[in-house]
Amino acid sequence: MQWKPHATVAAIVEENGKFLLVEEETDRGNRFNQPAGHLEDNETILEAVIRETLEETAYRFEPTELLGIYHWKHEHNQTTYLRFAYIGKVSNHQPLLALDDGIIRAVWMTADEIRSNANLMRSPQVITCIEDYLRGQRYPLSVVTHL
């Protein structure tokens, strides 16, 4: 069997001191995550993060900067993830839009609420992305090239 990392995307959205997260069902119980998901065939990474955010939160996401690229191996299933985390803004909330299977709801939490609920985060990437964002880490969208 050939090893392949899973390419994923995540949206980092902060408004008025709160961050947009989703509560989702996992095999370890309900957990919180940034709006995130897998890159699909024939879509760009930016298209993927816009799509995943809409499917999981019913908000339209506009990426403005790359926060970073994160490499993480899940300790429970040994899956390796490469996460492309994008900073952006949301608009055009469509509350009647059905959310993806397994997504319970979109929620807004402060950084302190996220830190104090670290055991309920889907992965350590959630808090790492928040801390990098708060430290001011930013890269232009042009860092990632689509050919």
C-alpha cells in the first residue's frame, strides 16, 4: 500500500474577538474544529476552503491570506494530514442551508474558550492555528500556486 498524506483545508475566521468553529460528530464524540475538510479532485485549494466553509457553516468565505501549512499525524488512526489554513471573512449567511453530514452547528468562541476546551477540539491543529493567528502570522495568497 502506498502512503499518501491527506490534503485538507481550514478557514480561520475572527469577528469581534470570536472565532468561527463547527461542532461535529466524530468517533471520539462531539468535537470542535475550524470549518475544514478534504481537497477534492479538480478543485483548487482556495475553492476547497470556500466550499468546505459554506457546507459546514452556511457562510460564504472569502480567503484573504494564508495562515500556514500544517503537518500532523493523528495519534488514533495514524493518518497524516497536510492542512492549508486560510484567514478570511464570512458573509451572506444562509441559515436554511443544510449543513454537511456530521456537522451539528456553527459556533463562535473566544480564544480563551477554545483554550479552556482544548480536550474537545478535533485536533491540536485547532489551537495551533488560533495561536499563530493571534501572533500575527500571515502569508499572501500567492504563496500557493495552482497550475
